[in-house]
Amino acid sequence: MSGSNPYQDDRGNKDRTITREGGAELGAHPGTGKVMATSEAFLVGDSMTGGYGKGPDILHDCTVAVNPGEIAVIVGPNGAGKSTAMKAVFGMLDLRQGSVRLDGEDITDLSPQARVVRGMGFVPQNSNIFTSLTVEENLEMGAFIRTDDFSGTMAQIYDLFPILKQKRNQAAGELSGGQRQQVAFGRALMTQPKVLMLDEPTAGVSPIVMDELFDRIIEVARTGIPILMVEQNARQALEIADKGYVLVQGANAYSGTGKELLADPEVRKSFLGG
Ligand SMILES: Nc1ncnc2c1ncn2[C@@H]1O[C@H](COP(=O)(O)OP(=O)(O)OP(=O)(O)O)[C@@H](O)[C@H]1O
Ligand SMILES: [Mg+2]
């Protein structure tokens, strides 16, 4: 069962082989609001402007993107529009300007469900599990678009998160915060996504559990699944990020490699606590 597990190689976020230096098209643009060229990215929310319903614009010309094998991290203050940007990329928001492209195809007008069929997995910030269902039922719900045998995928997820196997018949609502995040993460993996979007995957967990979750995220990224995630633990997240975006008031304020952002005095002072 674990012999062919693609997630099962060389765990540990001390290994920096996942974080590519340089990142070719990337470069920090402090304060300019300009982002790096992203037109070729595997998943890109490009120059997105829009808000909720008929309400005011929340996003202002916001761009986020991620490529295979990469972890891209979105950070920024509360209310900056990080979740809104994720929802826009996933099709839960009507864009007034800009577009979303997946693997070269314009998917701006597709429903969230159609995007899942195209290979997008999304774990939202809130209500990301069914608390009254068991762990295993949650994973089965995740496989809703699949008509093939998904038992192998479930075995992979249990190898990735052994505690979930142990608690497979327990109601998900009875689990700890970190375990619930594992269920949400696992549920999204059940569709075998080509790209994964995670909104605050370590919300409400201890630093140790956060490190463990980051390890699992790195492990999944290493299998080739690009990961676009929002994180409130900005410093730690940028340490594992191939590239990062700082959003402020719905716009790109800074962008660059995780390393560049961590080294940027302005970013440090304003967003990383000095
Ligand atoms: N469903 C909604 N309807 C209307 N406005 C909303 C909705 N959700 C969020 N907003 C508004 O959009 C703005 C950005 O919120 P968003 O949740 O995207 O921020 P965030 O960066 O994810 O914040 P946090 O760090 O607290 O998660 C806020 O002004 C918020 O009040
Ligand atoms: Mg949010």
C-alpha cells in the first residue's frame, strides 16, 4: 500500500531542495505594486479586479500565480483580500476585470465545480470539513467527481496523514484543529488535483503542528502539485515559499521569492514584525 505512495519520499521541511533559488522571472518590486511576469504560469489569477455582488471592488488589479513543483504564498494584513483573491481564482467571485488561466486555458467564466473537474483543488478558510460526518466520509465526499476506484488515493492520504487512518470512523468534528486541517487537506487531494489552493491551512494550530502541516505541504508540492496558499504565519510560510505575494487593500504591494521578501527591510518592518 505504501510502496507506491508518491507522497512518501524524504519528509522534512529542513530540506530546502523544494525552494528554488532565483525563480527566473521573479524579482521583488518593493512598493511599486508591480508583479513579476506571470503570463506563462500554470495557474494565474491575472490583474483581477472585483468584489462581492454589487458591492465595491475588494481586489484591485491583483495578480497571483503558481507553477508546477512550486509553493506560492499570499500574506498580508487581516482584511487585505487574501481569501477574496483565492475565491476569485476558484470562481466564487465575478471579476470585473482580469482573468484566470489554468494550464494556458482561460477559465474565467467557469463555475467552481467545473474548475474542480479541470483539476483545481481548494480548501477554503472556513467550514472546510463536514463536522458530523466521519473522517472517511469526508474523504469520500472529496472524491465526488470521480467515477473510478479511489481507494488507492485514500490509501495515499492515510499514508500522508496516519492519524486520519486511526480516526477514520470518528466524526470529524471531534478532532483537534490540526487534525481537522488534515481532513480538509486530504479531502481536496481526493480529486487528484493538478493544483491545490489552501486558505490558511495552519489556522489555530500550535507551532509544532504548523511545522508538521508545512512538512506535508512540501511533500505534496514535491510530487509536482503546485500549491497556492494563504498564510497568517508569514515568516514561516515565506521560508518554505518559492515565491510570495504581500497583498495590501486588495492590491499587490510586494512580490518576489520567499527569500527576497524575508530579506526586504520594508516587508520585514511592516509585515514580519521587524
Ligand atoms: N462574503 C463577503 N461579502 C462582502 N464582503 C466581504 C465578504 N467576504 C469578505 N468581504 C470583505 O472583503 C474584504 C477582504 O476580506 P478577505 O476575507 O478577503 O480578507 P483576508 O485578507 O482573507 O482577511 P483574513 O486575514 O482576516 O482572513 C474585507 O473588507 C471583507 O469585509
Ligand atoms: Mg482570509
